[in-house]
Amino acid sequence: MMTSSRNHAKKLRDIRIAEGITQADFAKMMDIGLGTVRNYESGQREAGMGIIDKVVNHPRLEKYTLWLMTGKTAPAAGQVSPPLSPDGQDKIKSRPSDQKTG
């Protein structure tokens, strides 16, 4: 089972990729160090509430607030997940299923 902070780190990465933002540009947007972005995306550091607060309050990224915090979406209210985002439908790779082949 994924911990909450690990889940947040994965979600932040998914948001960044869906928006077509490099790690360096994301770091600038959020006013954090590039090393911080790299560390939480690689699992070496937890994604803390400071970065989450910056994301949910950023005009470009606030559409992911509900999904980032709860895993739910409300498209009618403008709250989407990266795969549902008009900017990110084809940018998130599908996750491998748990089904075994062969």
C-alpha cells in the first residue's frame, strides 16, 4: 500500500507530465529547488504539504486540487485528474495492469 506522501509524489509527477512541464520548469513555477522535485519524484524525499499547497493554489494547476487531495474528480466543477485534463489526455502513460500474462 502506498503511503499518503508517496501517493502525493506520484500524483504531482502525473500532473507535471500531463501539463507538459519539465522538472526544472515545475521547480520554477512552484518556487522550489530542482533537487526537491527530483527527490520526491524518485522517492528519496516525501512530497510535503508545502508543495501541495503551492500546487492547489497555482492558477494553472488548481484544476487538480480535488484529485490530488482525494483521488476524486468533478469535471462539471472543473476538477479533473491528469488523464481527464484537456492538456494531458495523451501524456500520461497507461499503468501496467496486475494481470499476469502467459
